[in-house]
Amino acid sequence: MALMVTDTYTDGEQATFRDGMRKLDEACQAMHHASFMEASPPQRLALLEQLDCEQKVYMDARHGDDTPAHYFRMMKELALLGYFTSEIGYTKAMRYVEVPGRFDPCVPYTPGDPAWAPHA
């Protein structure tokens, strides 16, 4: 995530993202009296579900204007990008097939036969 933020986000987006990291920890402290990393998985999930609803309302209200995206939306997009571009993400979740179909390099060929499919 850090590489994507520094390499592809504008200065304003980077500031929003970094400020959002602080806000996420503060929200966890307020909700569970623990930092995000110290919170239990169910506590983290409760916070993330709340933030996801919050970002949805925020993003729906934007209507395409130039206000920056909600920080949680940025985090979620980067997490999804990281997962679906990982080996497990593209081989298991997306059922990626590197070469679709079967490749037979040595098929019988009679001189005079076309070397391509007739429908191509």
C-alpha cells in the first residue's frame, strides 16, 4: 500500500490517506479503548463495517465533484488491489488460467492442409 500511495496518489490524496490512518486508530480507541492493532478481530471487523457504511454515504454524496475520496475507500481499494493481484487472488478467487484451452504443439499435418482454422 505504501508504494502505491507514494507512487500514484497526488499530494492531497496522500495527505487524506495518511490522515485516515490516524483517524482509523482514533476511531478504534473511541469505540474499543484499544488501538486498531491491539483490538480483537471482532472489534476490528465492527469498526471496519462502520467505516465502510460511512464511506458509502460520503462517496454517494460527492456526485463526481473534486472532493477527495473517503480515506477508508482508499484503504479498501488498495487492499482489494493487493489481494486480486497476488498469486492466491488471481489463481483462486478469480480462477485465472494463464493459457486458456489446451496447447498441442505437435499435431498431425499433411502437406496442402491449411495451417489455420477455416473459420478464422
